[in-house]
Amino acid sequence: MAGICLAVIAVAHPAYGASPRSPEVLKQDLSRLLAMPFANDMVGAKDVPVIAWVENRGGARNVLVSQNGKSPKLLTHYTRDDGILLWDLALSRNGRIAAYVENGDPEYPDGAPPNAGLQNNLPKQNVHVVLPSGQNVIAGQGHSPAFSPDGKMLAFSEGGTLFQGRVAVKAAAVLKTVGSIEALKWSADGTRLLFSLRRGTHSLIGLFTLSGAGNGKLEFIDPAFAHDVLPEFSPDGSKIAFVRSRAPLHDDQVEKGSFWSIHVYDLKTQTGSEVWKAPSGQGGRFAASEGMSLIWADDTHLLFPWEGSGWMRVYELDLAHAATPRALTPDNAEVSSYCMDSDEQSLIYTSNAGDLDASYGWSQSLLGGAPVRLGHGNQMQFSVVPAGHSIAFMETGVEQTAHPVVLNGKSDLETPVEPVLPAGIKFVTPQNVHFRSADGTDLHGQVFLPPSGSDARKPALLFLHGGPKRQMLPAFNPMDYYSNAYLMNQTLASDGYVVMTVNYRSGTGYGEGFRNALHTGDRGASEYQDVLAAASYLQHRPDVNPHKIGVWGGSWGGYLTALSLARNSDIFAAGADFHGVHDLTDPSRMGLSPDENQARLETAWRSSPAASIQNWRSPVLLVHGDDDWNVDFSQSVILSGLLSEQGVAFQEHSFPNERHTFLRNQDWESAYLWMTEFFSGQLK
């Protein structure tokens, strides 16, 4: 059942894809598409079927809440496309109180807040609390809000400072230490706070015992020389489980060692132990999608993610009998999120089981039996969260942006907000394609065909995702960056281009071996073979003009776009490079010999677009925000200088104060309009 159906009213204009659109109509269509509601950061209440999420609608972000999947209620009332993010949502156990962070950047929670909206006074990163009355209270500056079990207290952090106080008043600092506090968890009795403390080279598990006198006690749990992360209290509160992880220094030693383990600390005896260690080889390095954690199924069983078979699966570890972990999810498939249902008898997860180019919700009884598919039709499910007796997924479709769906019972799906395309706009269903690179690597991608049935050869565009640990699917993506890229690829197809995406090696969805493929990036750019394979696929299509192939992408996709133009301007006639990496060299790495560092540096240089600049001939569009914390703005400054030296034509657009993922819808719109105009001039 649908709660609210949201669309944007259209004014009359030529049918989408029927004929070339004027710049004015294109701008209007892009604006309407970018204004579609996009949901993210969904959370659920512990004891009741209440969920909350952030919705971006036309650049204005707000917090919505829904009970039993019914029509949502607005908790905030922001109206401007000003680049102000809302994130780090939290709900009290009874779902009556919400907290969120206003402004800041969730990738860099302790960094200076962005100011993409060019405010005269620098914005502050505030933690807000919304009370049952609707009153909105600022608790202080920071992130990671967490409610106490009784819902009366709130804790959050800023750097190494821990704040705590009653929910309706400003919180006070109760601890100040060095580092960045993350993953705050309350003990069941509300007397302790558990967290991971990041200190650059290593991370510690901290346990802070609260005191009414203001002199609480901090202790570190079994500290070591590694990154200790994902701490979790056992259900009875007597133990703490966490992951201990370290990274290999030498790429050629990865398969020889074990680099992570699971530890349990007994609070009564104050002793810790390693309860399981990953064997060397497959799964020997720790990996987990965002939001994954350790889960105590009961006081003696832990659930955790592991790639022991070469695929991301969920395993159960019996602490009482020290048994070999038991796989709960199918092999040859990747789990992207998971949780326990309310009766703690079944694992609920999202996975591409049965179709590597999809993502669906599944239920698996801990007692055994076959997994049961949840959801409906061809809609894709991501990011599962529990909410009382209900389960919620983030769902997308070919024509639907990310939105929450709630599973009440076995099959009753409720949709609080159901996005629809703006009137007059239609999307094509992307076609999944499979092909191989020159070295035999199996590759997956999607093709967006123009709606016209003409047999004439058409210009083509190859889209290269960033990350690189990402996967493109034949539907809207649950990440805002790639949700926008998907609608842009649909827009380009409607304008007469054959558009193709390629899931190149080092991406996710196809197993550990594919994600950790040898010699990628600064170790040899082996993924460029996959770019060439995709280009060859396009060249051999009868509906593609092989002399009119362009390439575009952002971040790591910008790197590969630049590498494509630098190495093969004979194949790629033009490109659009959004905040790409152009020089992969960096200072020496500690732990390597001078000769090893020199060899690494030389390989990184040969893998860089800058190393092949003398072969670059095709024109390029460069777009970059100058407050980018992911890819330094200097990367585009350097490239523009090199292109100028070579006499290569380029267009340049910078966004002052913008971040890596543009924060304002108007900036996405401007960038995409520049790109459509650029490709129209170069490929048509």
C-alpha cells in the first residue's frame, strides 16, 4: 500500500525523447528530476514499528518519521537548497524522540563544516533533538547522537570530547581525550558508554562509566597496535565484542597473513581473549559495508561478516564451543546489510543472491532451512533496519528513487512515500550486458538505449563510477551521488546517446577477488583493461558510431576518464572529468625500503593520467569543487596546467566552497547542463 505519492507538476513541452530538447526544456527536465524525493540515513526504533529518514527534495533536506509504514510526518521544516546536510539520525527506543546532526560532512564528522551555500557566517555542526511536542532543541555541537535505554539522556561526541545530558537541555562535556570518538553505544542499564576511539595509526575501544558527580571513569579495553572497531555489548551486558584489524604493508604479502580477528572482553573478570582469527588467504583482510556490525544473537553467539569463501557472507560463531563459524547466507553472493528480526530467530539481509546485478531482501531462520525472498517485483532493496516487530528496507526501481518500505508481518509491504517520475518524462529499462576484458576477466554493465527505434548509428557515452568500491545496477542507486548519475544517464539516453556503464574490477558485488584485483589503481591501473573492453563492446554495436564515443565519470571515475583520454584519444572523442585524480604519486610509505618505495612511486606515476599527457588530444570538461576533502582541488589545477602545455582544448568550471559530492542540487544541475552542452558540441 502506498502512503504518499510524490510527483512534480510539469508544464507543456515536447515529449521526452521525441525530438531534441531546447536548453530551456533540458534545464527544466533536469531540475524536475533532481527535485524527486531521495531518502537516506534510515533508522528504526528498538521497541516500536517507527522509522525515520532524511529526505532530500529539490535540495531541501528534512527528517521524516513513519509508524507502521503509514504516511510520514515531517519533524523538520527546512526549505532552501543551501547545501546543509542532515545526518546521523537516532530514535529513542519508544520512537517518540529523534535526534539528528545539522550541517557538517558525515565522511569527515570532526572536520570544519562545509559552506556550499556561501553563508556570511560559517555554519555550525549542531546536534538537534526533536521532542514529542515538536519542539526542536540544540543539544550542542558534534555528531553520533545516541539515546539512553530509557530515552531520558542523550550522548554525542565531537573529536575526543564526549557530551551527555538530558534530552531537553544543552549537554555538558563529561570526557575529553585525544582522538575521534565513534560508534557510541549505551549499556542496557544506562550507566556506561562504549565507543571506538580513532587515533590515526590505531583505534581503541573505550568504556566510560558515568557518574552523577561529574567524575566518570574512562578505561580502554585490551589496547593494541591495530584498529579496534565495531564494539558491541552482549545482551546481558557482561561482555564486549569487537573487531581487531590491521592493514598489510606489502601488496605481495596479502595472501600470506591474517589481518583481523574477533575479541571478547569479560567485564566481570576484566580479561580479554581472541575468540576467532581469520585464516590467511581469502577473507584474511577485514571488510564490511557501511552499517555492518557484530551482532549478538544471544549471550553465546555472534554474527559477523566474512569473505572466507571469497564472497561477503554472514557467519555465526558459537562462543561456548569454539566451533568453526557457520555460514548463514548463500555462497557466490554478496551481503550488503543485515540485522536480526524482533524475535531474534531469523537473520534479515540484503544480497545479490541469484542475480549479481540486483539487490533483494531475504530472511534466513537461524534454525536452518532455505532463505526466503522478501519484497516484490523487480524493485531492489538495500539498507535493512529493524523497527520493533517490523523490518524496513531502502528500496529503488527503474523509475523510483530511494525510498523506505516497511515489512509488517510476512509479506505486507507498506510504502510511506512512493516517488514517481515527473509528468511527461519516461525512462528506459537498462539492459544488463556481460563481456570480457583482454585478460579474461568477466565484466558486467548496463546499456541505456535511446527511446527512438532508429537503425542509424548514434553517439555513445561510457559512464565510469567512482569509489572505486561501488556497483552500478539497472535501477536508481541508493547513494545520492549515483542516484543523480543514473538519472543523468537516462537523460543522455533520451537525447539520443547509447549510454553504457561498466562495473570494472576493484568494484563491489562480484566477490573479494574482483574487488581486490591485482595491480589496480596506483599499483598498475589494471582496471583500465575493463574500460577498453567496454569501449570495444560499444565500437562493435551496430547502433553505435565508433568515432563518436565519449566517456564521463567522477572521483575514481574521473581518474579513469582522464586516463582514457590520455592513453586513448584515438578511441574516446571527448570526456567529462568530475573531480578526478590525475597524479597518483604520494610520499613514501613507512615500513617499506627505499627501493620498495621508489618502485611503488614509479608504478604510481605510470598509472597516472599525467604520465601519458603527451598522447592526450581529445577535448575534456573539468568540474571540481574547491572545498573537496576526498580529491584535492589541486588535482584539477595540475591537469589544467598540463593540458594547457599540450594545447589540448578543455572547458573548466569550479564550484567555490563545494565538497566532493556536491551538496546543492543547483550545482548538480549546473554541472550536468555543462556536460550535456559539451557533449552535444563534441559528439553530435
